[in-house]
Amino acid sequence: MPLTRARRSTFAFFALNGFSLGMWVVHIPEILDRTGADKATLGYLLLLMGGTALVGMQVGGRLIDKVGSRPVTVAAGLALSAALIGPAVATSVTALAVALGVFGAANGIIDVAQNAQAVEVERAYGRPIISAFHAFFSLGGLAASLVGGVLIAADADIRLTLGVAAIAGIVVTLVARLGLLRSAPVAPAQADVKRAPWTGRVILLSLLAFVLLLSEGVAYDWSTVHLHDSLDASKTVAAWAFGAFSVTMTAVRLLADRIVGRIGAAAYVQRAALVGAVGLLGAALAPTPWVAIVAWAVFGIGLAGCVPQFFSAAGNIDPAASGTYLARVTGTGYLGLLAGPAVIGILTNWVSLTTAFAVPVIGCLLAGLLAPRALRKVAG
């Protein structure tokens, strides 16, 4: 029963994280209007938010190794929920920059902390369950898009909407914290960086998380553009590309753990990454928008369960430095998520969009090839 409660509580934090980010995303147009920020300014603000998230991940990793994942997850959940109010009340670019800096840092900390708690719960279960946690992150984002969309259509005041969302997040955090595993920190009070060296395996896990999250980032920002610009699809039809990708990502994450339990993480990533490469290649070569939509869905099937396996492996390299290792792998992966859309955009100055997709296709193939070495079992 305690393990079941811990699993449900961790599900709640992943869903809270996805919901909070989703509520910010769906309100971006209104927030830009309130603050007077243009699209170029938004780009810099998102870069700031990404930078503070990366810092938050590293800080969170060290804190987890000192005090355990439970208190860090709870503190980050409260901070993230409260920080959601900042963008809603900002009326200038400066205020919005401060708000997003805080929001990004809180998001970075909870990202590492909830994954560390997920690894602990998975370790206690003795079988793969980490992909399902990431499915709840996706479900949280989907819920935000639905709830936020309805409230925006109803012309609800953004301050009231995000204020209520913040209060709901705080309540969820306070309730869910009761079920989290109370693991005692295993690292010494004075953390020694030598306990968490940048070994070849850590570098490899980080590299593969980078290339696969880079691929995921390409789907987020370029799938609709691909259909609209390359295949002359309407904006409505083009939106189905990302919708298909998101649906299959979420669905497969709910199923991936069972497959990993049967064939192992390395074999799973080998096969799934190949499916991802085939899906994106199919999208690049698709003759019609509807074929491309199916291909983007296949791409989601391939990517869905891969990155969680790298996070699980990182958290199990050394339980005494689980937070630090997770922070390194998640942080490097997050860089890929940020870099992917930019890399593709830069390449389109010289080649077509579909040709630029060769970068994530090669990344998927690389992940499949190197997965056995990266995901080998750790002795002991």
C-alpha cells in the first residue's frame, strides 16, 4: 500500500508539472498583449526561462543528494504553483522577465526532483514503471490545453485563472506529499563532487538524452510548419500533425513500461528509436498531408518511452549521487529540447526543411545503436 500511494503521489507531481507549464503556454498570447512584448522579445524571455531551468536542475540535483528527493519535490511543487501567478500579474517586460526567471528555476528543480522520486519508487517496485510517470506529465499538459482553452473562450480574467490554478497546485502538492517515499539522504552532509564523476557512461546517457529530446523539440516546433509550408496543408490540418504526435506519445508512455519489463530497456530503445527514425523519415518523404500526419504519429510512438529509460539509468548509477547524475542527464537533454528547433531553423537557411530533418533522424539511429552500452545493468 505505501508503494501504491507513493506511485500515485508521484503521478500527481508529474501531472502538476505538465499542467502548470501548459497553463503558461496557452496564455502566452494574452500575456504578450498585457506586457507589450513582441515575438522577438518572447524569444529572449523563453531563453531566459530555459537558462534558469537549467540552473534549477543542477541546484535541485545537489539538494536531492543532501536531503532526499521528497522535501525537494514538495518545495519545488509549492514554488512552481506559486510562480504561476507571476506571468499573470506582470504588466511590463521587466516584470515578466523576473516572473519567468522564477518560474523556470522552479520548473527545473521539480523536473529533477520528481524524476528522482520516480526512480526511487521504480527501484522499490523492482520493475519498470518510469514511462508512466512521464505519461502523466503529458496528460497534465493536455488538461491545461483543454481547461485553459475553455476559460480563454469564456473571456475569463487571466489573473483569476492562473491564480486559481496556482491555489489548486498548492493543494495538490500538500495532499500528494503525504504519499511520497521518505528516503533518507545517502550522500554525506558535505557533498564531494568526486562521488559523482563524469564517467563515460554518464556522458553517453547525456548525449543520447540530448539527441532524442532534440528530436522531440523538432516535433513540437516544426511538425505543423512542415505540413503547412512543405505540403500546403491548411492551418487546421497542419495542427493535426502535432496532435497526432502528442496523442501517440502519451498513449505509448502508458504502455512502454510493460514492454520494457519483458525485453529490457536497451532492447526497447533499440527498437523504438528505429521506429522514431522511420516515422520522421516518412514524414519528410510524405507526398500528402495525411500521410505525413500518420508519419508524425509513428514518430511519437518511437520517441515516447526512450528518454525515461535514460533518466532511470542515470538515477541508478549511484544512489548516493542520484540527484546529481539525474540533473546532468536531464539538464543535457533539456539543452537538446531547446536546441532542436533552433538547429532546424538555422539549417533551413541552406537546405529544405525536410532535408534538415536528417539531423533528428540520424540522432534516433545513433540512440538505437548506442542504447545497449548506455543502458547496461549496473552491478550491485
